[in-house]
Amino acid sequence: MYLRIDRLQIELPAPTEPDPNAAAAVQELLGGRFGEMNTLMTYTYQSFNFRLHKNPVLKPFRDLVSNIATEELGHIELVSAVINALYVGATKPSPPEKAPLKPLKDARNTYHAAMTGLTAFPFDSHGAPWKGEYIFVSGNLTLDFLYNFFLEVGARLAKMRV
């Protein structure tokens, strides 16, 4: 069960101008191998598949994984808000014969313009869809936590580079 509060986890400054190429780069933080989609789904399925969660010794670990999964959902919302903000003003309304998306023809990720209406979508910075095969659940608590550490470090590295 999730509890939704109608605000972002942090307040984001509005971009001073549209930047479709930056939006494409930020897409990696959403749908890339180390993106928020992967962290959400990995933690979620680790919590769903956590056996022996009624064991009082193991329950805190399952609770931890479940709570992190819920936090990751907020991260998806936050990264999506960044992508969407970077597209504000990228095009101007005009009739089709005036080619309203022409300013985006040289953008790094034209899929945003062609298929998603200039919005965030679960794919990486190249437009490749997020893959469920990125999810890692081994059934071994130590191995899952080690993978989660690897996942979080990879995500941090990607954020620092973007």
C-alpha cells in the first residue's frame, strides 16, 4: 500500500529555458540500467518475494526493502518532473503545416517529440525501453543487499555525470 501526498519530495527550481537534450540525458536516470525504474522494481520485487517476513529476526529487513521501494516511487515522480520541466516552452502551438515540432528535429532523443508528447517515459537516454530483465531478486538476503548497494552506487554515478 502506498500513501500519496500531492507534492514532490523536494522543490525543484524551474529551468530558465527549455533544454530537450538535457531532458534526454535525464531520461537515463529514469529508465537506464541504474535508473529509478530499476531501483523501484528491484526493491519492490525483493519485498514481494521476501519469504519468512513474519520471522521477527527477518521482518526488519523486509520492512526496510519495502520502505525503500516506496521511496523509489517518489524518485520516479521527481525525475519525471525534471524531464517534463525541461520541455516547457520547447515548442509553440501551431498548425501541422507549420511543423510545430521542427525545433526538436536535432534534439538528442526525438522519441520524446514523436511519441510521448514531450513527456517523461520509462526508457533510457537513447529511447530504448526500460527492461524488466534489469530486476534482480536472488532469494538470498545478503546477495540482494549487495546488489542493491551496487545499484545505488551506479545510480549515484549516473546522477553525478548527468
